[in-house]
Amino acid sequence: MLLAVMSRLIRTIVSLAHRRMGGRAATTRVGWLDRIMMQPLLRATYRLYARRLRAQLAGADLPRHVAMVMDGNRRWARQAGFDDPKIGHRYGAEHLDEVLGWCAEVDIRHVTVFVASVDNMRKRASDEVDNLMQMIETVVADRLSRPESLWQLHLAGRLDVLPDSTRNALKLAEDATRKRAARFHLNVAIGYDGREEIVNAVRSLMEDAARAGATLDDVAHRLTADQIAAHLYTGGQPDPDLVIRTSGERRMSGFLLWQAAYSELHFCDVYWPGFRKIDFLRALRSYAARHRRFGA
């Protein structure tokens, strides 16, 4: 009885705090929630609630591969009161390091994050793209290259659309992490387009077949889904079991169109820099409660 009452109290406090921030930025540099988070009671409440969620996942069927659309950096910055919304990209890039730590805690060994699409690179203002690329170079690539990082980096996308400095930083990080024990894998989708990925996979398959002396008819008669999958950016890795998108948007935006055919989808009504551990654990709890049908 006491446990049930405490559980309802915890959910109420967390819900009120979340709604006070418009259901979006859960942590900001300034504002009401930061001041409240300094109070021991709410900090303890969050820890207790996270611990309760974690206990609910004990023995649960958790995803092997989680993919995430890290959406809402600029909107988070505007809501947090920053004069320059581009600063949200820095908070978002730094937050990835924390979220990867949560994944490692529950032994999720494959993660794919959507950083920027080809359209983002081509259509957004040049100063915003430059700022995002700088964050990728100085935060993401740098931290993944450090010896204490557990993650082996894999790049997914058209590197030719990236600035030279960003492309070089990511390739150096990929090379630096290649020698690690292949336990945790991070795919960074940047300069990415899901349809282009499939086209490129088929093209690569056909080129390999041609080099082996096969004719077009040979390829057509023997072609299988597994052969195409092997030539995708994520070839050799399991397809994502769970796709999480932050910011409240409910669309895939061309992300992992092939790989996510049977993925479970979780749309979270919070901007990426404010994506909390309890939001992550709730997504895992939702996944564990579903009965996957794989099209059946």
C-alpha cells in the first residue's frame, strides 16, 4: 500500500515538473526547473523514480539495437531563453555522451543516431550547418576518440557532403575506435538519406557481382533481401529493435527506411537536450511491454 502511494506521488511530482516546462525541455540552464532541481527532495524523487523504472526492467526483453532521432535542439535553446538557438546543438552533442552511458548500463550494444540528413546540409542556413559541424568535430568525434570511450564508431551517410574538417575528424575517430574490442557499436548517420542508402546498397551489390563475373540476369535471379542488407551502412549489425524520436514529431524523416521496417517506434514529447534518463527508461519499458509481430 505504501509503495503504491509513493509511486503515485513520484509520478505526480515528475508530471507536474514536466508540464511546467511545457512538456519539452526537462533541464535548462536557467528557469524554474533548474532552481527546483537544486532542492534535495526533487532530486531524490527523480532518483527514486529512475530506480523504480530500472527495477521494472529487470529480466525484461530489452532491445539489442536502439536508433534515435535527436530532434529539437534549437527549439530547446529558444525555450531555455538563449539568445542564439544554435547553442542547442552544443547541448545536444554533449547530451549524446550521457545517453550512450545509459545504453551501456543496460547492455544495449548497438546504437544509431540521426545527426543530419542530406537535406539538412543543403537547405539549412550555412551558419547553422557550420555550427552543427563544429559541434560534431569538437564534441562527438573528440569524445569518441578518447581511450575511456567504450564505443566503436561507424559512419552512415554521404561523407562527400560534409565540410573537409568534419569529414576528416569523423574518419580519424572511426579509425581510432576500430581497434577496440567490438562490444559497443555507434552508427552516426550524418549526410544521411534512407532512400539513397538503399540505392547505394543495390549499386554496391551489383558492382561486386560484376567484378566476380556475374551477369545482370544472374544478379536479378539470385537477389535476396539479405544480400541488399549486407551492403547497407549497418551491414553486419542487427536491425534496430526500437526507434526513439524526441521533440514530439511523429515521423521517420527517411531514417533507416530499410532497417526499421519492423522496429517498434517510440515518440517522446521532449526536446533532445532535455531527454532524461526516466524518458529513456520509459521508452524501454514501453518496448518491453509490446508483443512484436514482425509483420505477422
